[in-house]
Amino acid sequence: MTRIIGLTLAGAMMLAIPSFAQAQEGAGAGAVSGAVGGAVVGGPVGAVVGATAGAVIGGISDANRPKFREYVVRERHPSYTYDGELRVGAELPSNRVTYYTVPRDYGETTYRYTIVNDRTVLVDPRTNQIVEIIE
């Protein structure tokens, strides 16, 4: 019975992911994806564990953001001027923007960061798309 409820919950969440993913950025989107994956594998408890892991792996965790912002300010990297709307999903040019590795002190991530219009953003290095805007 519990397995049926878990699978039903996972199915409902799978249908909701597209709208959640558009409305959320970075850690939020990672949390949603992790929750769905965890629910499929481990039911309701798996959803909670998956959401926590997804939020941290997806980008800079909320707990690390203040320290990461301070780090970026200390580094004093130049800002790239972007004419389009600065939003999650925007694709940056690969040849005119310098991307920097996120130090492990701020979490494990495959993303890189850069400064665009004086704002710090995380970018997927495979697609050059902004995946998170660090506020």
C-alpha cells in the first residue's frame, strides 16, 4: 500500500516538474528533481532525502551563498556586459566570457561562475546557459 502511494506521489510530481522547474532556480530546481528521484526509489522518505541532496548538488546551497558572495567580491573578476534579459536559461557566448571554477569550500558542483552585468551567475559549462543567479 505504501509503495502504491509513493509511486502515485512520484507520478504526480513528475507531471508537475516542468512548471516547478520554470518557476525555480538552482537549488530549488535541484530540490524538486531530487525529491522526485528519491520518491521513485525510496518512497516518501526518499523524497525528503532526494530533495536535500538535489538542492545542494544543483548549485550553491542557501547556507553557502553569503560566503560565496564574499569570495566573488574578493576575487574582483571583471563583469561581462550582456544585452539580453539576465535570466535562468539565457545562453552566454563561450568565447567572450571567462568562466571560473567554484571552489569546493562552497559545495560540489560541475557548474562554473562568472559575473554578468555586475551579478554573479552559475553557468553550465557544457551549454553556457545560466542555471542560477546568485542573489
